[in-house]
Amino acid sequence: MIQASHPVAFLPSEDLDRSERFFRETLEIPLASRSPYALAFQVEGALLRVTKVEGLRPQPFTVFGWQVLDIRSEIERLRDGGIVMLRYEGLVQDDAGIWTTDNGDMVAWFHDPDSNVLSLTQLVAA
């Protein structure tokens, strides 16, 4: 049954070598497999496939993200790796680039090497 299966997420990339360095070294995500067409990374119960594309047109919205327990420490780690957090006009973001929703959830965004928008989310305790 499909609901008992593990999800697979997809991100496009024009340069798999560059993407492999970013996801393996900067984000520290284990590489599960590599082919000339795609990279597969093991992400906590799911697979992230970074697929080779030609002529990528990145979207301005989030295409993949992670739910984290401590968004501030994750942002600090990403910044140590050279990642710049994104800022959006119209959203009130703190000095770390975090937007806090009305219910207290916190979200921050950054680009991968292909300018795909990735995010971190820390949910308030339910």
C-alpha cells in the first residue's frame, strides 16, 4: 500500500558534482546512490533525489525543507558552512533570518547551489 511506503522528494540540479558537495559536505546528508542522472540522499525515512536537468528555472517558493528541533543552532551551523539565509520583503524576520508565525512556529529559508529554495521549520510544542 502506498501509505505504508517511504516518500521520495525531488530537486533539480544542473551540476550533480556541485550538488553532491553541498548536500554531503555542507548539509551532511548521507549519499545513498549516484548515477549519471541523479543523486539519492537518505533523509530520515525518505529519499531525496537530486536529478540532473538542463536549463533549470528555479522557483521563488520553497521546494523542500526540514522540520528541526532547534532552528537557531541549525542556522548557525549552516552559516558556518557559508550559507546565507534568505530575507523576504513583507515578512518580519529576526537577525537570524527567522520568521515567526502567529502560532509561534519558526521558519527560515536558504538556497541550494541551483537556487532552489530550501527551508527549516521549528514547530511549537503541540
